[in-house]
Amino acid sequence: MPTLVSEATAVERKLWTAEEFLDWLQPKIYADLIGGRKFMHSPVNLRHANLLNFVDHLLRRYLEASDLGGQLHRESVAVRLGPRDVFMPDLAWFSPAQASQLAETHAPFAPLWVAEALSPRTARRDIGAKFTAYEAHGVREYWVLDPQTLAHRFYARDGGGEIFVEFAQGEEIIRSREIRGFFVRRAWLDPERLPKVGDCLAEILQQAH
């Protein structure tokens, strides 16, 4: 039963635990639990969907071609980060060691790499509460993609490993810090001018050898 908290005499809201949320969550229901509050995912526009499709297909094919392995999930696996935080990331990569420890119904720990594509309804959460939760609970690299303005930002752990620090500011090539050998060109991340996945993959693999 969700916990009731009061903001004022006549205002109450329910705070869910991660376990309550996971019990409630069903297949084909897409939602996040953020600080004990439930947020349903809304339909996205085509710019958002096309950009995610591109990154998903490119990274998935790279993981297979490079034998790097692990598991890449697209808004389909609930990730339990804390007692009141459960997210369904747009894209989440779990290393091979992590993948072997995933639970049957959810991920009980943070993936190493996460990408979220901003939308008008979710942007404040993706760069606010979700950013800090990913940072606090072990995500090593966080890509924040902006299909509208193309102001994509990329974060990884600082030297001490405690907080996210932005990297690749103004750089044409964004090299992942956690997915060995994987990179994207900034020019590839325009949903109106998406290149062919096969051509991009060939360039990445050529540089890897």
C-alpha cells in the first residue's frame, strides 16, 4: 500500500516503494517511479523515435559485431535504483557480467550506460531527478539526447567516480567511456538527416582494427 504524505492540510499524495511499483508494473505498461511518484510514459514524436531507433540499431549491431556482448534494452526493462526509484530508460546497456545477474522481471542494479532522449514532457525529469538518481546509484555513463535542438550532452564519472562530468563538449566524435570502441559522430545525431546504420557501423569497426 503506497505511503500517504501531506503537503498541506487538505493535500495528500501517495509515495510508492520500488517493490510496490514493480508489483504493479505489467508488460506493455511504461512508467517510471521517481522519488516515490509514478509517471507514465507518453507517446513520443517522430524526431524522438527516429533518433532513438538509430542509436539503438547502431549500438546493437556494434555489440554483436565486436563480440563485446552484454545486453542492450530499449524502454523494456525496469531498473531498480533505490527504494523509491525505478526507471525504464530509453536505452540501457548492461555489461556481460551484469547481464548474468539480471533478475527475471527487472534489473536490481544500475546499467553501466544509459541514454535518454528528451521530450517536452520529460526533459525536466531527465536532466533533474533522473540525472541525480542515475549518478547516485551507479550508472557510469549518461547520454542526454535532444532531438529538437540537437544540443546533445554526454556525461561520465569524474576521476574519483562520484559525480557525472560532461565530456566531448564541442567535439565532432563522441567516444563512449564505457562501451569499448564505440563512438558516434555528432552529425549522425540529427533525426532529420540520419545516415545509414551500415555505413556508420563500418566506420566504427574500421577504426577498431
